[in-house]
Amino acid sequence: MIDCNTGQTFNFFPIPTDIYFGAGILQSLPERLRSLNIGRVLVVTDPGIRKAGILQRVVDILSETEIKCEVFDGVQADSGSHLIAEAAAQLRQSRSEGVIGIGGGSSLDTAKAVAMLETNPGSILDYLGLHRVKQRLIPLIAIPTTAGTGSEVSLWSVFTNNDTSLKVAVGSVYLYPAVALCDPELTLDLSPAVTAATGMDALAHGIECYTNKACQPISAALALSAIELIGKNLRCAVLRGRSLDARYAMLLASTMAGIAMNPTRLGLAHALAMPLGSWDLRIPHGIAIAVTLPRVMRFNYVAAPERFAKVARALGEPVEQLSLEDAAERAVIAVETLANDIGIPKGLAQCGLRHDHLQRILDEAMKSGNVAVNPRQTSIEQLNVILQESL
């Protein structure tokens, strides 16, 4: 049950994205393009999607129509401002009327940035931060192939500033895709490692949204439902990847959590993940989140025990006979157990994190808007303890 605080006032950002969800929904792509009056389109994706055969499936679907397409498949993990500029130049040269983004978070975030630069002048770096974009992007269809980022329904584009090697973000209500085609069949061949990391990212979206100070009833309902779906299905998705039931549930959870977090921001795990994915470290986002999340939860649960107790219940923990504090702690234990069951690394030292990295990471993390909404007020010294524990 979602608690309602009659003294709370809130704003829930509009979601202008039309969501089409279901196994095989990719086949409706031509219909969606025609509904947007798109006759020529640029497909933005990465080499892995080409290798997996998904890009060819899209090209084949479009080849049976009069819709012309060009392909930019140079997206890399965490993308980059130079790469975005390159893809935006190809978009202009192709005279495309719309963009299709296919892939995980990096491909979808790149596609959003590229489509936005068609209607907003200058460099993507001119728009860092929140609400600096002034014009809506050209029509974009986002097709996720992982169940984690929720980028297909989010107002954020995250990428690397190549001038500083720092992960940065642009956020705006004008960045929403026009259409999200969410086809769980496209996730069936994800490796166990990618499934685990992206699934933990989606779980963190749900937990950090639900427990932070900005959460309100609409986000809370979506986030808690996403947490429950992930608790019931992530292990199966990792261990039996061809289970369409598990893949369907995970993609649905990712999309729901992505909608939930738009008006609320997140928490300390995401504040840390941005710099952990920067510079020469480049720790994959899902791994950074998965390792830090239970440490962050252990720090936070005393500040919002009612919320964390409900997270524990959503994750299937039997908390009815426990005290409130013990029930809240069970949420931490549940996430620790889940991470261990699906093979998440024990610490970030395995990913290259060293003690001499910590101060730079802490300095950047404390600048994040996610710190302000974290359920427990946090000093840099307290964040340092969390980061040390994550080594």
C-alpha cells in the first residue's frame, strides 16, 4: 500500500512518450514511423547491436516499406561528446526527419542528444544540467535492448565530456522520445553479466526513487511495483536468459522505474556512479550501482525505515513479525543476497578502483543533485565511508 501525506504538494513531470510494449512489438516500427510522418530516418546504435543481428532485423523491416534509413553504429559505452557531434553531423547530411535509437543506455542517450541538436544550436556541452534545452527534439523512436536504464522513457541523456573525461548529463522535458518500442524479445540473448548489471541498475532506480525525500505517490506506486517485479524475476533472467516471462517482467520493471524517477531524482549510489564511470576508471554504470547500492542502503535505512521495510516486503522478505528497524534492514540484506546470487563483483577494486581515486570521486559526487534528495543528509566524510566499503 502506498502512503499518502496530505501535507505534501508535488509535481509529476508529463510523459509525452507513447509506449508500445510487448513481445514482437518491433514489427510495428513502420507504422510508428508513418504516424510521425517520417520518410527518412537515421538509426543510432552500437557495434554490439549490429553483431547481435538486431540492427539487421530493423533494416529488413524498413526495407519492406518506402522509409529510407541510414545507420550510425559507432556508439561506445558511455558515449562521448565528440561522438555525439559526429552522429549529429551525419543526421544533418542525411536530411533525416527522425531518429531511431536502438540499444542500451549509451545508444539511447546518444540518440536523444543527436535528435536534440537538430533543433537546438551549438554543442551538446552547451546544455549540461537540467532544463537548459529550449526546443523539443525531432521525432525519436527509442528501442531498448537491455532492461536497466529506462532511457526510453527518461528526460536524461548521460554521456562523457571528452574535454574533461567526466560523465555528465543533460536533462529536459524536451528530451523524451516520441515513441518507446519495448520488445522483451530483444533482450533474450543478453549475457548473464549484462543482465545482472542492468537489472541492478533498474532495481536501484526503483529503490532510490522510492526512498528519497522527493518521492511522491505516483512515483512511489511505479517504483514499488518495479522493485517487486525485479525481486521476483531478475535471478531467472540471469540464470535462464531465454525465459520470455522473466525478460518481459524485467523490461516492464525497467520502464516503470524509468518513469518513476523523472520527477524525483535518485540517491547516493547514482551520485557515485557518475564519477566512477569517468576518467580512466570507466567502471560500467550497472556494476558501479550494483556494488554501491547495498552500502548506500545500509547508510540510509535508519532515515526512512518505513520505506525500507516496504522495499523488503516488495523483495519477498518475511518482515511481518519484525520490528520496524529490523524490517528495514532486511531490505539491505535482500539486495546483498540478490547481488551475490547473480554474480555481482564483491567490490570495485576488482574493476580498477584504487584509494588514490577516492578524493576526486567524492568531490564530483557531492556536486550531484542526487545527494540533496537522498533520504539521509550526507557529508563528504560519510560518503567516503560508503566508498571505502565499496572497495
